[in-house]
Amino acid sequence: MTTTAIETIPHAADNIAKLEEALPDIDLDKAMGYTLADAIREGSTVTGQCVGSWHDEDGNVCALSAALLAVKARHML
């Protein structure tokens, strides 16, 4: 069985659930303009910053992992 990147991040499911509750719905026009920077900003609201790795054992994540959390919370992936 293959492990996905999101499954390796500690507390990922909890952080995604927090984001799903906190983020407002966006319409199609806004979704078409949704950027990586938007996703990083949204994902970083529920995690701490991790430098030098994708994530650490405390659940802190890098910028791209924060973006992944946000995209998953928005059901865009």
C-alpha cells in the first residue's frame, strides 16, 4: 500500500477539519483565481512553521505542506 504525503504529517486530519470549519466557501470565480500563496496563508493558520523538513513530530509543516492542508480542506484535491 502506498502512503501519501498528507498521511505522513502528524495531526493532518485534525488540522484539515479545523480549516474546513473556519474557511468560508468560495464560488467558482474565486476558486479559479485561488493561488499557491492563498493556500499557504490559509494552511499556516492551523500549523507552526517547520524549516528544513516537510514536517516535524510536533505537527509543524513547511509552506508547501501548509498549502496541501488548505487544498485538502477546500476539497480541491
